[in-house]
Amino acid sequence: MSIRKRSLPRGWYPYTDTQCREQIRLFLSDFTCPEGAWLGGVAPHAGWDFSGRGAARVFRALASGTKPDCVVVFGGHLSGHDYPIVYTESAWETPLGTLSTHSTVVNELLSSRVAQPVPSGFADNTVEVLVPFVRFFFPESSLVAVHSPASERAISLGRAVSNMLRSHKLSGVFIGSADLTHYGPNYGFAPKGTGASAVKWVKDENDKSLIEKALQMDATGVLQDARARHNTCSPGPIASVIAAALELGVTEGHLVEYYTSYDIMPSASFVGYAGIVY
């Protein structure tokens, strides 16, 4: 059995089972789970110290009403020129134990040429930081992890995966991994200068624009807004999860959590995080 080993260094997420469980407990300590039969969501991926709270709350909501056969994580950081890529290992290593991959769905993604294999040596945080949450909240489910490009191909990918699960009579939940505006000198993007006015603009205008389109389940609008406003590093995963959820009859989203890294550690450079469920 091929197992995908941890590639991210210390600091991205805990190294032990006990540390993971304790952090998740803290993330959820004052959280009231929204009622609903949630089938998909958007979760941030910056690293547990910053985005872990938002991600944990999305996963908690998704786990409140279903025990799916398969959890699909749409990773990001692909350009609009890329094709979807899927992880082909039979399992993932996590601090909470091994998480199996759903080989049937992965093999069909490859054989139908919907996705290509993840290249050898490829390492990326957008999926890996969320995999321990999958293992914690869905211990009996299998994983499909596939990266979505920042193009209309992301919409086709979401539809294809949703329909593949349906054709195999598999239940599933879908998670799009995305952070929002990367603002400040560290990211080469500071159209509103620095300080409180810049933070306010990111929160009340730039991120808000993308969140509104995501809540309205406007996948094409998300892709267009990201190109125009530079308000997410990973529009593809958001578009994919919207497309997958629409195939299941979902009609609207719910904002679980929004904050920025500035709220945790004030700095001239900061990132926005949204947790959304469908």
C-alpha cells in the first residue's frame, strides 16, 4: 500500500494525535453549529494557528448530519492554465492515523481524463492541512483529494466528481480549500496602503465581494471576481465545491466564520479566511 507522508514542517499543523484533538477542542469551544443537512463547504488552509478555527467549524458543521462514504477535498494553488490533478496514493499519513483514499473514484478520474496524476515530488498545503480534519471528523470515510485550476475546468471537475459518486451510489461531502485576500508587502498587493483602512477595505469590500458570490453559489462569478479583485489564492476549489453541491440540489450557502490573520496577529501583511457551508 502506498502512503502519502507528511510533507509540511512543524507549525502548519500538530504532530501528535493528542495535540490535534486538543487544538480542535479549543477551536470548537465557543462554537454553535448551524442546523442543516450540509453537503459541502469552503475551508481555509493557511495553517492551524491561523486558519484552523475556521476550518474546524466548517468540518464540524458538515459532520453534524451525515456519515459519507467519501470526503472530497478540492485543493488549490493551480493557475487557470493548469489541468486538475489528483493524488493517487492509497492512503494518507496523519497524526490521527492513516486515512484511506477511495481508489474507485480516483481511478475513474484518471481513466476518464478528468484529472491527471499529481506529479512526483509535488507538495502543497491546501490539501494536507485539511486531511487531519477529515480523519478526525469522518474517521470511517475515504478521501478523494484533487486540485482545481482557476478556470472553468474547476466547474466541470466539481460536476464530474459529484456525478461519479452518484453513479457508484456513494454518499459524499465536498470541501473547497481556499484562503481569501493576501494583502500587504509580503504578497505584493496593497492598493489601499496600510493600517486600519486597509484592513477595513479587505474585510468590507474585497473579501465581501467574493463571499457574496460564493454564498449565492455563483461559480463563474467567483472565478471572475478572483481575477478582477485578487481576493483569493484558490478560486478553483470554491467553484468546484459549488458545482458539486449544485448537482445535489443545493441552492444557497451559509457563512460560518470570517476573520483575518490580522485579527490573530496584527501585521502590514495579512490574509482573509472564510468558512462556508452548503
